Amino acid sequence: VGINSVWRIHHTFYQRSKNTMKWFLSSLLLSVFTGLSSADLVGHGPRAIYPITERYVALVDSSIDAVLIVDNNAGGAVVGHYVLHDESVNDNPDRWVNPISITSCADCKHIFITNPFMFFKIALDKPLADMARSLDFSGFTQKSLISPVWYDGWNPKYQNDGNIRMVSAAADGSSGYMTHKSGGVFSFNPLSPSKEDPSAKHAIKIGEAGIEENDINGIHHTSSLKNIILTSSKYVHIVKTRDSDGNNPLDNDKVTAYKLPLDYHCDYLYGGTDMTFMDMVIIDDYAFVLGHPTPEKGQHNGVAIYRLTWDDDDEQWHNCVQIAGSGLKDAEWVDGSGKEARFSATVHDIDVLPTADSKSHIIVMPDTGNRAVRFIDVSYPVEAGDETDKVRVYSAPYNEHLYEVMYSSEASNAGMTPELAMASDGKSYYHGGMENLYTMNFNAAQDECARVGIGRVCTLPEIRARFARGQYPTPDGDDESWTTVWMNEDCASCHLADPGACESSDWGDEYKMIAIFRPVTGLEAQCVHNERPVDTYSMCCGVGGPAVLDGTYLTPKQQQQQQAKKAAGISFGVLIPFMLIGVAVYGVYMRKRAKPAWWPKFLRQDRREETGHAPHREVDLRGRDYI
């Protein structure tokens, strides 16, 4: 069947039924537009990211074939998701969309994504920026609709050939561009993406302005909207999209570009070793480049971030310095300073996070192999011009068993969704105040939890639930203050050759996460070695575990039964010893002290809430705050 005939069939079905269209998209068309070239794109996970606001990002994750909305302020909580394929092919990843790129704009009512074979638009109920302002992405999950589109102004010979790459839209929606390895750059109107779009055309052809064939990796609009950045494996082209009169030269078939040879500037860092670059963004007078020394076959050295500086006098970029990651060492997941930080090997996209503070500059990275969002805070080197040693890296680990949550029959029967898997409520012990800030590694934190009797260090979903309520230890008892606690979360991950989840880890078994709350940025996570001493508070969980434990999914009723059983066991284990010691003696001892949860109401004078959550904090028998 010819491709044009396929589109006519598809269009007819779309007119009859949107549901039928979506099924047809998955079962017929997507089988044509999948099949990634492993030579170009290795590994599954978050492949591209679109920053909506400082708080929210949208990303495409090929390991679960979905678009996710991630809350940066809540430690990477997924607050909206949209599956790109029809549920009839859930068990057949070969028929999935396999996305590699994503973009939108402030007023766009569409998201635009690509895979190597096709360009897609996802119709939205309202722009993502509006959803972010209302703090509500429910409409994104429930009302979005995906459809492939190939504009009349684009030569059909470039579709379905496996060479489509990235997509970028201007923040104001004034222009949009898609890259193609052998074709160049194609334009479209992000605000009105109809097939008949008159602005859709072949904007930059291979050979123009020195742009070579088979070598376009990334594309971004600059914040000024005056240029687009085309990144290849060895160099960057900065192409003018707005002249002094406010016109776009590309509309008149005029291509003006500045060529920046990245390997010439940066390979001295590794003694002239051949390097590969994937993407670049510009912040003020600095270019930040994603790349690493070209790995030998079978190697998976993690990526790094490099910075180049613009010299007004010489009118050129110079002084390439490495500011984050290794580039030489194997893929890992490590946070902290830029020098300490490690990333996976398969990252090929970065972007700039919009921030309210003009002096805050953060690069956001979809870390493919680690299936997490990584943040590289470059505020110091941008504002001070040097101080590259003050780069800070942290994470938003959003992947809470998402493949199992979305595609296992157990999770489906239990009514689980990515959003529900993000938080787990329950009870916990903690104690605040500067006098209770201890230097502990993970094992010491775990031992402390065992000592107080609650059992274990909290997981990330448990931490999210408590931080959302403002119930966590702080230096001064103020919920607006900072805090740091260990989490019972691994930083282990793997290279995924196919969609799905890691069956075993390739790295990270010796690393654990710490949760850091900052009043400005909210809850963030950092992966550090489990033996590293960290100044943290003790925060422990045990009553009311997460809905997902080791891949076992419980219905809400089963969760309540399990929690009631645990609570009963703890109460019974505490009551018997005290009864043996003597109720009368102990009652005198407790007369002027805060009472535990099981204390008879007629003998207590405090105001503990019946819900089991104190209005703020209440000290238990062990001197710990009990929520």
C-alpha cells in the first residue's frame, strides 16, 4: 500500500471515529514508523525534554512509550501522562511510537514529537503553560489525542526513511523546525499545525551554510529567538532566524550561519582524542555543550557538559572547559558537584529551565540510561564568569516502577496509575533541631531507624507525601526551612536495549538517594555513595508502606488490611511489655509527658488528632517526633 493511500485511509477513519483513528494509528501506521537505528540511538528512557515552567517539564520516555509531566518541586513526581500507542499493542513494543524528541510553546495547543520515521502532533485541551498555571494536568491525560502529520510543503521522500531527528518551537510560537539527517531543516507553524500550513517548507537544505549530510543531532531556538542552534557530532551551526528588521531570513530562503568547530576547541581536554557532541544551548555569553570522547565499540562512557565563552573582541567562542560529568568513566548516576557528577552514556538532549530569578541558570537533562531528570545548576559560572567548580547537579527520579505500573495486569487490576505511584502516605518518626543534625551514612541512618523501632529509612514516595504536608525535620521547627534526610532508594540502573524495565543493574548498587528540601526549589534528590557521611536528620517510616513494593501491587482494600495488621502488631508488641512492668508505675512516669498513640483517652491531656497526624509534632517515648 502506498504511503499516500495509507494517509487517505487514516484520514477517513479519523472522520468516522477518534477512537478508531487512534487504534489505526497504533496498529497500522506505527508499525511503519518504528524501528530505531541502534547505531544512532542506543538505549531507552527519557530521550528529550520540554521545560514548561520552572516547576514542570514534559518529556518523552521511550521505555514506556509515553509523554510525562514531571513536577520538579516534588522530587520528580509524575502529575500527568499520555500513552502514545493504543492499549491493544501494550504487549508489542515493536508497534510503539518510540519517541525521540518533543517541543511545544507557551500558547501552543499541541505538543510536537518525532521518531526516526515520522512527525507527530498531540492535540491538547489547552496549552501546557495554562495547565501549569492551574496546577492541573488531568486534562492532558484524559483529552489529548495524537496523530501523524506530514505537511504539504515537505517533500514526501524524507518521511519514513529513519532519518528524522529533533524538533524545536520558538517560545512565542513564531516558528518551528524539524531536523532530518539527509534532508536538513524543515519549518512549520506551531500555532496552526494544519497539513496545509503555508509556512511549512524545506527551510535549510544540506550543503547550505556548510551544513553537511547525515550529521545533524540537536536543534534549539535561542532565548532571544534570533537564532537556531544545529548541533552535529563535531560542530555547531548557529543559524540566524531574526534580522535587525525583525524578519526571518529563512522565510526568504536566505541561510546565514556561524560555524563553531567543537572538536577543535574541546578535544585538547583528552589529549586530542576524537569527540562526539549531541546538543548545545546558550546562556548569556556562554555555550554549554553535551558530549564525550567518542566511545570504542562496546564502551559506555558517560556524557559530560562543557562550557565555551564568547569573546566580543575576537567575535568568536573559545576556552572549552569541562564543568560536569566525566566523559571517560563508565555510565553512572552520581550527584553533587559538577566534578563528582556522573551521567549515563546515551543522553542526547539538554535544555534551559526557565527561572523566575534572573541570576539562576539551570540546564535540564533527560538522563536516558538512568531514567531520571537531571539538573545542572550553572548559576555561578554564568554570573561570575569563572567558578566552574561551583556547578551543582541534582536529580528528579520520576521512574517509580512505571513500566510495571502502566503495563502489568496486576497494576491494572489494582487501579494503579503513574500519578498514584508517586506518593505513599503513612506514619513516621523524625526529630528536628540543630542538636539532632547528625553526620550519618546510609547504614547509620538505617540503624537509627531500627533503634527507635519504626523499622527503616523512608522511600521517595513516602518522603513526597510527608513533605507535601510539611511534616519533616527542620533546624528550627519551621516547615519553610531546609532539611536533608536519607532515602531508601537505589541509584542503580542499566542500559535498556528495548522498552521495559531493568532486570538487573549495570551500575549504582553502592549508591543511595538523599532528599533535600529547599524553600525555593522544593524537594530534590541526590545520588551519593551509601558510605558517604552526610549531615542529615533521622526520618524513618514503617506504618503504611507504599502501594508498590518489589513489583507487588495491592488494591486499596488490601493496603488498608495490610496497614491495619501492621498497626495492630506494633500496638500489641508495645502494650504487653509495659503491662508486665506495671501500668501504675508507668502511668505516674508519663503523667506530664506526651502520650503515645495507644494511650487511653481518659488518661491523656494532649490534643493529638484522631487521624493519627499531629497538628504539627508530638514526641513519643523514645524522644522522636511521631506523625
